[in-house]
Amino acid sequence: MSNPPASERPGLRVGYVPGVTLTKWRTAWGERLRGTRLELIEVETAEQRQVLDAGVVDLCFVRLPIEEADLHLIRLYEEAPVAWVSKKHPVAVFDEVSLAELADETVLTDASAASLDLAGVGEAVLHVPQSVARTNSRRDFVYRPITDAPSTTVALAWLVSNPNELIEEFIGIVRGRTANSSRTTQARAAKPTEKPAKPDKPAGRQQPPRHPGQRGPRRRG
């Protein structure tokens, strides 16, 4: 029997905010669930809760904080904060900076096209996670660690009410579970049925109990 077209096969939609790299998880998914669609959708941080509520994605790699009501949430890792600036900006000459040293600057906390335009002409400093600056690397920009700014947290979130069974598969991949883990749908589907118990063997011939002082039968010489 031929396989149904991709549009009709079950799949999973995973959102991610800028700076999150999904290469290793996408590769693991393809190796473990061949033929099962995995759609990756980049979303803006400001819309990360909205895309979950609207059903645009089944899961989303989010940047905390996020409204956690009715969500399952797995915290994954911390991100270091950086000042991302034009190479011509005075901040670019330092190896690292503090928040106090940025106090007189126009500091923006997003990497939108408009913000990048302002930073590109030296009129703003972008305060962003290092992953955002690294994945959107530009030759005319540099980033410097902000030594006393709090880190940000990346987490994996999904609605408690989402019934998609493939969510558990993806969580298992992110957490490093093997394909044979009892919590994956593949392992549960492949689990053999229990064999019926074998009947008890008939008891052997029993010897009558001996009384104290009674000898056993003598062997003929």
C-alpha cells in the first residue's frame, strides 16, 4: 500500500524565537521518525505565547519570561547578554562593558530591522542574548559581553490541552532519550504483548515422611 502524501501524514509544528538553533534536534527527528513531517517556524519573542494559544505551533522554544498559565514548560539553558554594536561605535573598542557604561547610550532590546538600522549608523546599542548576535552575524557589527546584566533563559513550551502525541517524541529527542525509551510512542507501539504464563509442572513422586529414628530402605547386596 502506498504512503499518503506528506500533507496528509501526521506531523509536528515547532516554533522558535530568534537565536535558537535547532539543527541537532531536527537531524535526530529525521533519523528517528523518517517520513513524519517536522515544520520549523521562526516567531518573534513578542508573539511566542500568541502562536501557542492560536495553534500556529504545537511547541515553541521561548525566551522567558512568558505567561505560564495552561502551559507545560521545560527550562533548557541560559544565554549570556551582550552589547551588539557597529564596529564604529565607541563600545566596540572594549573587551566587555557594564550596564553603567551603557547608561548614556540609546539601548534597544530587540534585533528588528529598524533597531539594526539604528545600531548600524552608531545611534543605538543592542542589548540582546549572545545567540541572537551570533546567528545574525554581520561584518560591520561586533558584540561585547555585558558583565553585570542578568542572563536570559530558553525554554520549551506547549499547551497542556494539546493532544498531539508527537509532542512526547520531540520532548524525548530534546531531553536525549533513546528511541527505545518507554516514554516514546515508537517504543510503546513496538512493545511485545505479554506471553501467557506457563502451567506449573506436575509435582514429582513424593516420598512418605520419615519418623525419627527410621532408616531408609536398604540396598540389596
